[in-house]
Amino acid sequence: MNKEFKDFYDTLTENLENYKGEYESFINYGPNLFKLLCDLLNAEIDSSLRLPICGAIAYYVTPDDIISEQVYGPYGYIDDIYLASYVLKLVADEHGYDFLQENASFEVESIVNECESKSLEILNKDEVESIIAYIGL
């Protein structure tokens, strides 16, 4: 029995590929944000940013985070996407969006800004604080 191993990016893409809903316009960016976070660990990046990046990656794979995908389906990725955009903005503040763009296959600045603003329209203040606190930031 030879089963091909899927990485989390592939699983995430499969989970969201058929999603056609209210939040489709930005939830579908979730896999790309996850992949960029992972790719940044192989880039020349300040060590102080590695912990938040690792925290955001871990948050994606944690099944029982603030808004669980297991309970809420694709809606449950909104907190993951918010945290990814938050951390990517930290990296951009330190290294610039050109640095992020070098490590991505999509238009980083506009997508990160869109994901952050759309997720903040949905999340309340307590949820945002809980998401950030969850990874110790």
C-alpha cells in the first residue's frame, strides 16, 4: 500500500478549494499565507521574527484554536488568516514588502492588507486579543 503523503498546505488547499461562501473573497488566500509563513523560515530573517512566524504556522494546524475549523468549517479559518496577516505585517515592518514578495507567488501587500481588514470586520475585539495571546504575542 503506497499512499502519497500530503503536506498541510495541500490539505488546507483541498479544504478550501470548493468553498463558495460569504467569506470566499479572502478565505481562499489562507493556503498562500500559510505557505509564505513556512517559506520565510528558510529566508534570511531576524531571529526575533521566527517565534511569531512559528506561532502563526502552529496556529493554522491547531485543531482547537479560537475559531475551530472542525466546528465552524471554512469560517474557522478567519482567525488563522487574521493571525497570518498580523505576523506578515510584523515581518514587513522589519524587512519591507519587497522582501516578502521575493518569497511569495502572489501579490503580498494587497492580499495581506485585504485579509487583515476583512477578518477584522468579522472578529470582535476579544477574539482578536485572544488570537494574539494564544501564541504569546
